[in-house]
Amino acid sequence: MHEVLELILRTKDLAKAGDLFSIADDEIEKDCSSALQLIDETITQDDYVGLDGIQSVVEICVTRITSAIRETDSIEKHIDALVSVLKTCLQYDLESSSHNDSPHAKLVSDILSCIFQNYTKQTVIEKAAQSRCSF
């Protein structure tokens, strides 16, 4: 995994998260599935919902990963990892509290957007359809 991406995901360092946008898309793309696996592990931790800094790091990482997937047209390569994170998120409460979306709902939104931008790719939609959303 790219050392900056791994460092950010392992240390959850919000100050360094912006550095992801200086890494080339193809460098990020190579590590998307393994990075999504680390994200999947992070969002299941008991304290994830209560830690805004970690949520921000995860959101930035997901944004960068989905951007790299879009720019390199590699959705088919990473759809399984995306669906895995999506399924994990769907195990949590996705309803908004006051004026804020739940942290898992934010990720669902980004991932679904990435997936449905590729609606013409049958295998992508078939795999995404295996998970269901209920808001």
C-alpha cells in the first residue's frame, strides 16, 4: 500500500489526510481494495461514531479512493471492496440526528454515488444490488 495512504489509515492523522490529493490517481488505485478493507475495519470500531476526527479521516480517504476509481475507470476491479464497506455501513443506523447525517450514511452516499456513476456496467450494478439500502 502507498506509504502515505497506509500512514493516514493506520494513524488516522487528519492533518496528513489532505496529502492524499497530491498522490497520482493510479498510485491510489493500486491500493483501493486494501485501503477499503482497512476502512471497513475502522468503521466497525465501537468508538467510530463518537470520534469526529476519525470520521473525517475516513470520509477524506473514501472521497480520494472513489475519485481514483472514477478517474482510472477501475470500478470493476474494486466493486467487491466497495460493496463490502457498503454492507458494513448498512448494519448501522443511517438516520440523521438533528441536522447531521450519521457517519455511516455519509459513506453510503459516497459509495453509492461512485457505483451508480457506472450504471452502464452490468457486473457493477449486479454486485451492488446484492446489498440493499433502507433509510
